[in-house]
Amino acid sequence: MTTTKLYTPAAEDRTSSLPLRLMLAPAGTAPALLDGAWWPRSRDLTAELPALTAVLDPLWGRITHVTVNPTFWPVIPRKVPVDGHVVSVGWFKAEQDPHKLLLLSYTTGRWDLLVIPPETSPATAARLMAEAADPLGTLTASGLLDAAEQRRIAEEIELSLVSVWDSEGGHGARLPTSRSPARAVGRPAVSSVAPNTVSSR
């Protein structure tokens, strides 16, 4: 499985000492629906955007505008001060995928990042990052999260079925053992394993 790419913010960025959880599509690849994925630690844009732009500015050119869908962002500031400049923040409810962050640079262009919910498990987040950074990917941001939720449900159903199988005498269930009167009254039971053999249980 692809591991989560961790970027260290620029030294001037003092908002967080934790590495940024970000994965980008390989440089020079053909444009895709998404340019990568970002896994913020919170839904606080004022706290999260400075570290993101500190990493992206040298890679993509100075980020000047960011837009989000307000569905999952409780507060949307109009401007966020970042390293040496200010990023304007806007929002579109109907026009923008709720799980996508759109970044604009006057000098270079536009990039779309999947926003992975902060509460996502590390394994699921790593898989989503790899899928969003795949230049051959065909799913939208919401499509990726929907697929991840379907996988989670399928895995839960499979685990539930295995548990039922085991509890009803399936391959994981232990064979019943005969009980002696000594065992019934709480005395130590005599092992049914023959000497010099190893139990497989």
C-alpha cells in the first residue's frame, strides 16, 4: 500500500510543528480530475491553510485564492494570512464538490485537491491519497469517498459473516470437548493433548 506523503512546512511557518499530510500527482503527468489529496487535522481553515500554502507556493507558484464548499467547513474566513502574503478564501455550494479544495495561483493556474475528512483512519487516508494522486484516476473527490465508504461497509459485512460462521461451528470454532465430573466441579482438567505433541490451537 502507498504510504502517506508527509511534507514539512517551511521554517517560517510556525502554525504547526506537525508535518503536512499531502500527496500530489507526479510532476509532468497529464491533467486529471484531481491533482492530489490533502488530509487536514481539523476543519479550521485559518489554522490549516498556512501550512498547506507554505508547501505548495514553491511547487506551484504563490497561491492567491482558495475556494471550498461550505458543507464541511463550519467557518470560512474571507482572508487567511500565510507566509508573507494573504490568501483570499471563497466558497461555492452548488458548483463545487464538497470534498474538494480548489487552489488558484495568478502565475501558474488552478489545482484541485481531495480533502480527506480529519477523522479518517490512517489506512483509509493513505489509500485515498494514492487514488487521488493517480494521474489515471477517473473518480471525483466525492466519488473517491463514496467508494471508500462502500469498501468499509463491505469489509464490516465480511467480518460480521466470518464472526457468525465461527460462532456457529465454522472453521474458526473449537471442537467441543467432553467434560469429566472433575471439570464440572472446578478441579483442574486433564489435558487431552498427548505427550510430546503441540496443539495447533
